Amino acid sequence: MTISMYEASVPVFRRLLANLAGILERAEAWAGERGIEERVLLEARLYPDMFPLVRQVQIAADVATRAVARLADREVSRVEDNETSLAELVARLQGAVAYLDGFE
């Protein structure tokens, strides 16, 4: 059985990014229900030497889009890391999924 590079990458990245966006949407609702500022979640770290959540999500989106662009021998696009809310992170992930949809 053979599998193409597309099949091994794009659907996997799409699913992972969509799942992460869903988790962030639930986190936004959870924080809102409890009166917790989003900034607390955005700056949260599971361990002191880790990047905060906001940076982890940015990296996840970048890895997916850059990997697929390189596999397709396309120019790698740059996205500014300026998200300040969970909604903006979700939008970034949705943009990454839309970018991946441009590959065949």
C-alpha cells in the first residue's frame, strides 16, 4: 500500500489544527463563564521552561503551513505573531486550515 505525501500531511495537519481550534473555542467559553481573563490562559505554561499557550498555538499553525509549503516546493508565507485573544488564535488556525485547503 502506498501513501502520498499529501495524504500523509495535509489531512493530518487539517484535523489537528481544527481540533486545536475547537479546544480554544471551548476554553474561551469556559473562561467567560468563570470570569477568568483570557490573558491568564494565553500566558499559561504547563512547565516553567515552556512557551506560553499563545506561542505554542502560533508554532503549531506555522509548522503545519510551512511543512506543506516546503513539501510542495512553494514559497513559505510569514504570518505575524500578534494574537492577543483566543478568538484571534482560532482565526489564525482557521486561516492555516484554509491555506492547507489550497493544496492537492
